[in-house]
Amino acid sequence: MMAGVARAGTLPVRDWVPWALPFLWLPLWLWGWPRPHVDDLFFTGTAVELVRDGRLANPWIGPWMASFGTDLYLVHPPFFPYILGGWIRIFGVSTAAFTAFHCVVQAAAISVLYVGLRRGGVSRGGACAGGAALFILLAGCGMRPDALALLLVLVSQFMIARAGAARWAAGSFIGASAVLVQSFVVTLVIPLHLLHGIRLLRRREAAGAELLAFTALGVAAATALFAAALPASFAEFFRVYLMHARLATPSFYHGPIIFWRALTFGWEVPRLGPTWLIIAVAAWSVARRDSPAQALRLWWAAFAASLLLGVSLYATYEVGYADYLGLALAAATWGCLPGARQRRLGIAAVLLGFLSQNAVVLLNQLNRREMPDAAAIRAAVATHPRSRLLVDNIAGRFVYDFRLPPGAVDWMSRQPIASGYASLLAHKPADEIWIASEWKLERYLSDSGIHAKRMRLGGITFNAIDREPYRLVVIP
């Protein structure tokens, strides 16, 4: 085996990277990682309510949930709220506790990916670049459940990569649990399990009936936990879940059109074009008969199947997943090349793909931010004791530390689903007090008169990027 590349199936004992990776998240956590995301209150409120009252509900999005004819949190599977709820039952409700959970999960996911790539014969540089792709994907997820779901997907692959009934049943259970954390990863779980099963059948390491039986056992165990976690019937869950899915996703036939438009809209061509060129070249190099990265063909086949399934189910979400997972595979592919110089050139190309997509966003992450004056904002709210409080994710995190006062509502969920997010400031009820970022108020209130500052770099103004995302406005 070529120097600098791990022998397939092993991990060098002296490889320090998987031991060092988790410690990199300590400074990130102290820095405030993960950064705020518009969905943070949506995905944390249910865990808080579970710990507080034992109900699978999120009162912070009550007006929005009322549109589904229930106050139960049935728009997503219940595993993530229960797991996050278990964490905060131990560590308490706070920004530090929530961000620590996500830092731990992200560090674990990237460490597992790194170890898996090294065991597959990928060089240290290629495995690190693959981990960097996953890191950037997760950087845009805030406190969403994606990191935990992807960690479970990766762990399930360790289980099913080798023959054994118990391993296959456990891997099937973990893969099904990943889907019950974040439904979209079904686009990864199904192709990976099918292709691993085909590989084992071709090698005569397992029988088809055995694989089906132990897959059913693992899925049945996850389904039993799912049923125990639901506070309603399966029929009621699927009614609400599918109603929400129809709102969030286009029809099957419009998926490819929406995916293509997302890749070719405005500046997306120069931003995403290099990425997809890199992915295409890497896929072609694996397909060659004499490719040194033949061991990754299974993963590329799974990537292609996942791409088709993702475009069919949720095209807009697939855009973000596909390009970063494709870059991770490209990094792994070039990490298997025989020459050190070839490996470095390939990995450098992948890193350039990262930068072409994220240079401005990453620079914006490094900007000095003016933090909200939490005490002054809370004092202003206290002068309106009878007003209902509506806060956005920035205020919920930096003003109230995710310990929202009773009756508080997520500003983005203030209206029924049919109304969308836009409204008029003139229509604000007199008994409500709003705390939201300048960016959201400008974007969703056409008569607000607010103009948030835009990111500027080298004399160029990027109108789609907020320069000071934490600037809050209090509207009594």
C-alpha cells in the first residue's frame, strides 16, 4: 500500500487526528458555536417543554401549530426532542447547554467520518478534507437535528459494513433511528443499506432472507420506540406530518426543476459551478477501470442514488446536502491516489471548492459582532407587563438564554401557516411587543422602514448577507 495512506480496514494507532478533533470544538463552543439559525426556537422549544411539563409540544410556535389542528409537536419525528430533552435535564436550559450538545454531536460525527475514511484507505489529508466538508455543511444548520442524524447514519455504516446478523440488525436500528431524528436522511440510509446488502450478497457473506429478516428486526425495534414516544396515534402523526411535508416540499415532478434553479440562480453558477465540476471529475476518476479509489465506488453509487432520491423528496434541501457530501467524497477519492503530489493537488482542488462556495460567508462569521444589550431590552419589555412577547431566535438566545417568559412566541411563527412570514407593521396587534433582528424586520415587514447593514468586502456589497445579524429592534 502506498506510503501515507492507511491500509483498508485499519487505522494507524499513531494517527492523532481523531483524538484531537473533539478538542477543536472547545474554542468553537466558547466562541458561540453553532451560530444562530432561524429555526433554533422551532427545534429547541419542544425539548424544553418535555423537561418542564412532560408534553411533546412547543408553545413557542403555538400560533403556527394551531393551523394543523393540534398543539402537539407532530410535524417532525419525536426522537430529537427526547434526546435533546435528556441532555438539558442533566445540564439545564441555557444557550451554553444547547450549544454544547451540538458541539459534542458535530465533533463526534466528524471524528466517525474521519475514522471511516481512514479505514477505507484514504490519506490523512483526504480524510481531514472530507471532515471539513461535513463541518461546513453542519455550520449552516444551527440547532437543527441534522448533526445528530448524520452521526447516527455514519455509526450505522460501521455496523453494516461487515457481515454478521447482530451487526446488521443493530445497524438497521441505528439507521432507522437516524430517520426518526431527521427524516431527510432517509435519502442516505436507504441507498447505503441497499448497496451494502448487494455487496454482502455478491461476496456470499450473507443470504438475502437473513438480511431482510434482520433489517426488519432493527426497523421494528426503532418503530416500537417511535410508538412509545408518540403522544398520539400513528394516524394522527402522519396526518400532521404529511400536511407539513406538503407545505415544505414541491411535488415529485417539480423537484428536478427546483433543484436546477437552485443551482443556477444568479450568483449560484460561479459560486457552485467549481464545486460540481470537482465532484464530476472525482466521480469520473472513480469510474475508471484502473482507479486506485475503487473501494469508494460503493459510496459514489450511494451518493448518486441519494441525489436522485433527495431531488424527488425535497429538492431545495438536497442542494445543500449534495454539494458538501459530494465534496467530502471527492476529498476521499483524491486521498486514495498513489502519489503524494497527486493527493495534495486533488485535496487543494476540493479546498478551493469550499472557498468558492463559502468565502464571503466564512469571512462574515469572523466579523466582530455588536451583541444585544440584554438588560436594556428586558427592562423595556418590563414596562409593558400585559403585552404578549414575540421574540426571534436572536432575542431568544442572547436576551433570554432560551428561558423565554411564559406565553412568549417565536416571532417567525406568529401567524398561521397559510399566512407565511410576511406581514405589515401597521397590522401588529396593540397588545404585542416584538423583539426581532433588523434583518428579519426589513425582510418580512414591507412598511417597517428598517434597512439592515449589508456585508461589504473590497468595495462590493453583498445584499444577501447581513453585516450585523445580532442587531435587535424592540417594537412595543
